Amino acid sequence: MSSIKITQAVGLGGANNLNDVKVVQTGLNKLLKLIPPTKSLIVDGRLGSKPESAKTVAAIKLFQSKVLNMVRPDGKIDVNGRTHRKINEKLIAVSSKAHFKLPVASSEIQKISDSDYLDIANQLGCKVAAVKAVADVESSGDAFFSNGKPKILFEAHIFARLTNHKYDQSHPSVSSRIWNRSLYTGGSQEYARLEIAMSLDTSEALKSTSWGRFQIMGFNYSESGFTSVEAFVKAMFSSERKQLDAFVSFVKNKGLEKYLITLDWASFAKGYNGSQYEQNKYDIKLQKAFEKYDKK
């Protein structure tokens, strides 16, 4: 179901035709993640003798409150009204995510050139060596594996957090309460872990993975210039230049370009890799990589 069609209004003050109510109940059941703690509605087409007390009406009001930010939810879905349109918008989004498949790897990936690096450095106002240093440390300078797929690393502790730990017990290899280095399989084998996680929750699995030459986490898709994590992943597969452009957007939206300009590697590493950057000596690695490229 990618949208709902009703003939008359459903909810408080609505006509509440049996089939219309069933359609609404089915649609709302697809959107339960948006309206916690709502439980799955019984699809019976009925609101009972007291609609104001019906679980379906309560779910409509919660949707209006949480998703539409209505101050006074009216518990009614008018045909093609604001609530109806928003429900369909969310159903379409859920449907596209549920059917998302990883793009096919390309055998002809367009490589980025020195002029690409210069263009990006000019956009950020920093030295080319600074951009190359980040690429070197994050992915050893390679954007793709030999099989044509972008470099990735799947993070089980992120997936566990994003899915409220519901898969920690059943799928410990991809869902872990704490970071565990031993869970990494390395290289292109990380895709096997990613696909296991995608079978559980596609969107959260993509968000729990770092992508491409600059190893940007999927949950940073918005800061990287994309409207969805799926669009972000498609771009990561498409070209090295798209990965480079995503890096620029991410750095600018996070306010990190000033650290690339001043070569403040500790501050950059903290903003880019998190507060635990010192454990992996990211700042030191970045400094050494910069010095290597700055001499060329």
C-alpha cells in the first residue's frame, strides 16, 4: 500500500463507511513507527458506538499531533484534506524504503581528478592536501572496492541504537549494544552484514553504515545534501565526484571547514569522527597524511 483512497470522511463527524474505515486502519498500521505507542489496529471497518473512544480515532489524533503538529487534532480525515494528503505522503515514503535495493555495482566508475580536488578545495577555502588527507585516513584513498561497490563499514552498535535494540538477541552479528571490533568482517564482506541488517530494517541499516571515500555515516544523509538515506546511497554508488560533493556538504553543514583551513586536526577529527577520535589517533593520522600530500 503506497496510498489510501477514501470516498467520504473518516473519524469524528465523518461518514465512516465500512470500507473507508478499513482503508484508514490499514494505512495507519503501516505508519505505527510515527505514532508510538499506538498498537496495531484491528482492521474491521468499525469505530463502535462511541467514535470518540475508538482506537482508530485516537490513532488519527496522534498522527495529526505528532506528524502534522496540529495543536488541536480533530480526529477526522477529510477526502484529500490535510491529514489525508500527509498520510499518503508518509505511506509513499515507507513503500519506497521497503522496496529499496542496493544499486548494481558499476564496472566503469568515473575517477575523480586533481581538478576535482582543486575545485572542492576552493569551495572549502582550504588546501588540496587537506581534502586528500581526509580521504587517505578514512578509506586509504579508495572510494570503491575492486567489485565496483563503494567502500563501506557496517556499525552494529549504531544499528542497535537506531532500532531500539530489538535485534540484539536474535541477530548479534549486526546488532550490538556496544561497539565490538570483532564483529567487522572487513572489505567487501561488510556488504553481507549490511544485507542481513537490511532484511530487518532497510532504512536504519543504511543509516548505520559509513560510505565511500570519506566514510560518511548514512544517518548524516541530510547534512550531506540528500532528502533520504536511500538517495544518499544511490549517489555513493554512482561516482567518486558525488562522494566528494557529499563530503563538501557535510563539512559545511557541520561547520568544519574552518578547521581544514587552519589545519586544526584535533577539532576537525572531533567534529568528523566524534569525541572518541583520540582513541584511534585520528588527528595525528590526519596531520601525517596532510604533510605527505602537502610536499607533493
